[in-house]
Amino acid sequence: MNTTKTIMFVETPHAKFGAHWDHEPTPSPPRRGATLRAPIAGSPPGRSAGVGRFMERLNDHEVEHWSLEPTIGSERGRLARTFGMNSETRGRTARAPVRRFTESRVSQVFHQIWKGLFVLQVAVVCLAASDDEDLSSKVNRYMEKLAKAGQFSGSILIARDGEVLVSQGYSLANREHEIPNTPQTKFRLGSLTKQFTAMSILLLQEDGKLSVRDPVCRHVPDCPEAWKPITIHHLLTHSSGIPGFTEFPDNEQFERLPTTVTNTVNRFRDKPLEFDPGSRFKYSNSGYVLLGYIIERASGQSYESFLRERIFKPLRMENSGYDHPWMVLRHRASGYAKRDGQLANCVYFEMDTPHAAGALYSTVEDLLVWNQALDRNRFVSKKSLEAMFTPEKGGYGYGWVIRQRFGRKCAEHGGGISGFSTFIERYPLDKVVVIVLSNYQFAVSGQIAHHLAGVVFGEPVP
């Protein structure tokens, strides 16, 4: 007597590609009328089997005849069409004429199914790769055009869902020695430093050493009377009213000389406030230098040491730090400006002056690590991180500007310092980040970052 088995094609929540056994067959011949299920794959690990293995199992039991039973539906009731010798089947099934399938025919059916699914999978992968290649080509053409026009020199990085889509250097890190820019080139960040200063304040708040609602006078000895209404929150959001020292007419002479953060604070501590604290927004580097001063007093460490131990080391941001001009720093880009319309070396700049408002250096790759740490909330509580990205007056949070771009929430910031222009855009809901670091002081890095983000979101290339 010939043994007959029913082969069922079953939709499962795991269905994707492949096939699996509903149960492992025993060495003994199966019961008469037993059912083997072969759903389309994606099955739990350990239950997958190729078509060849499936057929080998059947051959082991010398099964000569088959009935094919596709099943459709849910647990509430499966409808089935059965083709087999026996019209008496499990559950409600329709009686149908007999249709015999030999082993070779069943094997052909499985082969065609697998072949079709494989082709579909390859097509999907190729389509995704084509999309990324198309984006990369568009970005590269745009950036090459800017570089050839003398409008950009530096490195860029674009990532989505943690995957790097583009990471590329353009033009030269050092024009005198013709050293090209790469994703590992180190650039001065300018005001991108402020987001690290803001995170340092939040870390100290979590340590219980200060609160963003503290009056600054709690942390500043011999505090000026005018500063008594000012809180740390006001400094973080540029709403303190303290005038910016970078706007003082004598500022250039101080930028060329070594100094201390205390000396810089003394330059603006006795200046009258420009408005009542909290009443309006005005960008002020003085506020962030004062935050650096508070970080040092509250932590008992230098600003540089605090960042290295609490942020850079934990994240293994080995290519980021405080930029001292005297330090021999591998892969550091030289900064350039324009003089009489011609490219020139930038003016010498001591980084003691910008301090917590703009003294750091980094690479596009390290800034991607930093961005991912923010996505995963590596450092502070959810409440603290939400405060960082909550827009206050002027749309400014803590070290970030919060706004809408391309109909999406965007957190961004730019930086400009002697010889360098930088910008970062984060689209947290889309898991997209665009980083632009340039060693041309005159590069419009913000506009470039907007255009690159537009390419990611399907906007036409400028």
C-alpha cells in the first residue's frame, strides 16, 4: 500500500523566505494521513530547512504519493482546498477531484517557489543598494562642484538609522603640503562646542552638584549684583542679558593671547545687562564661557578634563578634545580664510578665550558617535535630555537650535571660528544626521548641511 501525506502551505507570523518543518519527523514511518507543514520561511531559529532537506526527509520514509493542501486564514477557521485520494480531511474542507503529485513534481514546485522568492529578495536588496548609490552619487556631484568652485574644503558625513550613507573628505587639509581631507581629519568645532558644555551641566545636575534652576551667584564668588536674577537655565538658553564679549571692540587683541577662563569672565562681569534675564533671546558667548567656569568650580576639574573623562573616554571619541595651538595633533586641518580675495592662512587664535563656548576639535566620525549616544540617551535621564531639546525663546534649547525643516523636527547648530566653519543637523524622529566640517572660514556650512539633508529626504539637488 502506498503511503499518502498532505503537504500544507501555511501563512505564519514569521513568514518571509525559506521553509520549516512544523515538527521534526521521527525515524519511524509517519502515521497514515499525517501532515507536514511547509510555510514560507523566516521561521524561528533551529527550525529552518532547505527544500533539499525537506525532500530527503520524505524520501527517507519512502513516500510515493502526495496531496497538496494550501491553507489560508486565521485560527478562527482555516479554509482549505484539498487535492488527494481521500475526501475525508481534518476540519472543514471541500471535496475535490483527485490530483496526484509525484516526488519529482513536488520538487519542481518547491524549486520554482524558492527560485521566485530568491529573485524577489535579490531585487529588493539591489533596489535598496541602488537608492543608496544614487544618493551617494548626488551628494558627491554636489560637493565636488563646491570644492572645484573653491567654496568648500573639509569633510562631510550623512547617516540614517546608524548606517553611514556618505563619509567623505574634499579638497585639502593642508594646502602647503597638499594633504587631503578625510573622514579622520580633525577640525576646530567653534560653537558646536556648546552642546558638549550643555551636556556637562546636565551631568553635574544628575550628580547632584548643581541645578539648572540655580542662581549663577551660587557658583560665582563675589557675584555682581546685576547677576542675582540670572539662573544657569538662562545661560544655557542665551536669555541672561549678559553682553557677549566677542562683540567688544577690543576683543581681537585678547583672542591672540593665552589667558584663563577667570580672566575672560572678568572682562564682562561688570558690564550692565542688555535686558532683564529671561525676557528675551540674544546669542551670547559670554554665557557659555561662564558655564565653563561653573563646570570647573562644581566638578573640581578643568573643563578639558571633565569632558575627556565624562564624555570622550566613555564614548571612545579618541579624535576629539580641547584644541591647544601648541599641541602636536595628528591629522589636524589647517584653517584658511580670504585675504584680498585670495586664499590665505587664517589668523592665529588662542583657544583659551572661547573656552566652553568654542574651543573643541573633532572629526565627522567622532561626531557620529556623539549623535548616536544622544539617540540612545547614554548619559542623562530622559527628562534632562528632553530639556536639552526643548526650544525656549529664539527656538534655542540647551546648546541646540530646535526648528522644523522639510516638515520634520530638526535639532541643529553651527560653528564659526578663525579658519573653520561647521554645522550639524539632527532629525531625531527620522534617525538622520548630517555633519559638515570645513577648514574654510568662509564656507557656508549651514546651507550645505541643509542641502545635503534635502537630498536624503528626496528634495532636488541644488
